[in-house]
Amino acid sequence: NTGKAADRPLIHATPDSGWMNDPNGLWYDAKEKLYHLYYQYNPNDMVWGFPLCWGHATSEDLMLWKNHGVAISPARNDSGVYSGSAVIDYNNTSGFFDDSVDPRQRVVAIWTYNTPESETQYLSYSTDGGYTFQEYEHNPVVEFNSTQFRDPKVIWHEETQKWIMTVALCQQYSVFIYSSENLKDWTLESKFTDSGLLGFQYEAPGLAKIPVTKATNNNYTLEDNSYDVKNNDTEYMWVLFLAINPGGPQGGSFNQYFIGDFNGTTFTPFTHQTRMLDFGKDFYAFQGFFNSPDDSSYLGIAWTSNWQYSAYVPTYPWRSSMSLPRRFTIQQYSPTPESVQLNLNSVPVLNLAGDDKPSESRYALSNKALNSTANLTIPIEGTPTGTFEFTVTFACNSTTVVNTQSADLNFFLKGSKDQTEYLRLGHNAQAAAFFIDRGNTKVEFVHSNPFFTNRLSVNGEPWSQDGSYSIYKVQGIVDVNILELFFNEGSMASTNTFFLSPGNFIGNIEISSSVDGVYSILDFDLKELDV
Ligand code: FRU
């Protein structure tokens, strides 16, 4: 990354130049202790287009990414190496490798070859640790006489000792599930269809086996910050991730998921309802890693943009970025003794190395009741880089709300050079919901694009309850033009991009309330994420 000069996010992957969309082929190299990310890449233009390639980046700590240019490119100029995944073929089931290739680096990429005639599934393999690839000579390995059949995600199914591929028949709202013993010959086992949001194309499906965490009810109290999680022996449930475009609840592209069971041939969801993986506008085509050093959670990344406006965002000389890698677990909890609820929790991976600098807190505040006259301003000291993390715990006493006035808690994240550019986040007591308003960011862009929705909401269960006080906890990561919010220790997330004028970074946070006596800040902490 070339850094701040170009108003470029520091801890999110971006291409040096050109266009990026979906993450592809995520895998972890246990020999080199290195994470690999490939992505949909048009190196020749700042918009999506042919010949579309797989770009490549690597990271040791999942914060700083090093770009390696193009890894796979299409044979034809009117075609594309579309989205797909990568596996490590430790036991050389494919026969692509000899003993000179370390088993931990036997990478096979499975991707969609898009031509004007068809979409079919191709294999490429790498004998140099994922930097260069060779195409399998007998491609395609899966075809279905369709121009809308794409995004293979392959996993290893331990129980049946088989490879499992999910691939979307996009316009027919179906995910086809195939199995294979050698990655080359595939058998269609089942179809997952007509579930979730229908009427818009299915893209980028993915199956994953995810650890379950059993949580007791949060017993955070105002006096004593305690939060008990009972973590029993590891249990797993299966999750099917599925992207939809257009038609998402917040407009445009969105990722849904289903929790259920997978028996090696068929995925059976516990319910057919749509559940949102992220409540923001900019979290699409999520993909999980093949192999990860931490098996207590599932690690994955999404594209932080939306097909509605991705081609117009005001960055130069590149467009788009990836989310921070997130760790997913299924949280099982019982709101009442008879009921069980499941939720996919996600937390961002920050400071993976965890060693050198548990970044120092630059500002900390506790127990501050807010009234409508006194604003609190939290400066970001020194030269703002636009890259920081904040965590806030606040209490809302809605019994004191007078319903004739909107009762809001506001966080204004203001530009360092130009304070008329700001992002507003907050909570509304009557609706018991969070809001994000990016309507006062770079005005030319906000006004010129009909889909760059100003206002978004995220409904929120309180993190805990103490008498008439509902307590909420929010973690925010701001990285130049990306805001990732995690609510109540990851029970919900909302990812949104926002754009300020060149050289304008978020420089301070003003906290205020529109009413007296409803909100109090229990704890606020801000850290710059200097990497
Ligand atoms: C999802 C998607 C995929 C496709 C790729 C093309 O964003 O449309 O379905 O493989 O992007 O770049």
C-alpha cells in the first residue's frame, strides 16, 4: 500500500491501482505463516471489465497487505477468471503435485471461466506457494450448459473424506452441491433452492462448519462489568453463506446466511428465513479461509462495496477494498428457559500478532451523563491518519423519554481539515435502534449518486439490562474511508464506506444527546491503529 498520501485505507486490502471486487481463494500457508487473498481484479481500469483476473495479496498479520499483482488471467480477452476458491490438497488427491511441493502449499484454485458462451468451473494449481498458477489441461471440471453458473467454493469434508463444492445457478435461485475425491471428477449430490430472499441472483455461496459458543444471558451490571460466557466443549453447526444481488434489504448487494446441518450430500437449514450477515451497505461476496491457525472460529473476508455504486466511488487510482478479516462463531443463547436462539457472531481481527504494541489508549472516559447542552469533544491527537478504533458502552434510560421529541445519542465523526464533512452515528431511544448517516460526507459524491444511501439503521437488542437502563456496547473501526461497526461484542455488524475530500481524515469525535438525562456514556476508549 502506498499509504496516506493517496487517502488509502491502511489496514484494509486495496489494489495498488485498478479495480477490485470479490475476495477469492482465501487460504493460510502454515509453512510460511502467511495469509493469501486473491480477488476479482481488473488491472487495466478503475471499473470492472475484461480481461478480468485474479489479483493477489498476502499478509502476516491480517492488517497490512502486500500486493503481488495478477495471479491468474484468462486465455481470452473477452473473458474473465471469475470468483472462486482455493484448497490445499495435502494428500495430492488431484495428482498435480510431486514431493518437491510441501504438502502445506499444494494449492489448487477452483474458479469460474466466464466467456460470452458459458460459465464453467476450472482448476489451476500452484507449485510455488500460490504466486503463479498453471491451468489443468482437461478443464472444465464442472459445467451445466448455462451462462449464469458460478463462484465455486470448495471445502474438505472430514466426515466423508471428500471435497465438497457449492456453486450458484444464479438466476434459478439454486446452489448446487457436488462432491469429489480428486478435485477433477465431480458428482452432483443435491440442490439448495428457494430459500432466503428470492427473485434476485444468487452469487458466491459457501458452506462452513462453525464452532458454537453457548452464552448465558449477559449479566453486565452498572456496578460491576462482568460478562459470563459458558464455553462448553466445542460443538459445530453448518452455515451456508449466500450473496444476493441486487435486492438486498439495505439496497443492492448483500450477504445472507443460513444455519443448519450438512451430512456430506445435503444442506438442511434450520429455517428458510433470510438472516443478514452484516447490516451495512458495503459487505458483499463473503468468503471463508481454507485452513486457519485458529480453529475456535471461522475466518473470512468480504468486499466492502456495493454493485449499486462501486464503479463511481471517488478514490484514485484504485477502486474498492476488502473488509477486515472477521472471526465467526455461532452463539447459542436462551432468552427464556424454553427457547434457543442462534446467531452468527463476528469480531474483527486486529493486532493478530498481539505482541509488540497493544495500541495505547489515546482517550478514555467513563461515567458521563449527557445532557442536551454539553457536547463532549474527543480529539484525535497529533496528525490524524484516519485509522483508529473506538469502543463505547452506554446506557439508555428510556423511561425518561418524553415522546414529543426524538431522543438521540449522537457521535459526530468530523473531518480534520474540513469539519463540514462528517459522519454521524448514533442511537435513538424510541426506536431502540442504531443509525448511521453518511449524508454529510463528500457532498459531490453523496449528491451525485442515487444509491449511496445516506441513512441506514441497525436494530439492536441491548447488550444487557439493568433495571430501566438498557446497556449497549459498540466497537468501531475507522480506516480512512471504511467504517466497520460491531454491536454487543459482535452479535451484529454494519460495514459502510464513506468518502471525504482529499486530505481530510476523521479528526475528532463529538458526542452529544438531543435530550437530557436519557443517555450516559459508561465507557469510551479510542486508540489509533498505527501499524
Ligand atoms: C459477485 C460476482 C460473482 C462473479 C464476480 C465477477 O460480486 O458477480 O458472481 O463471479 O462478481 O467479477
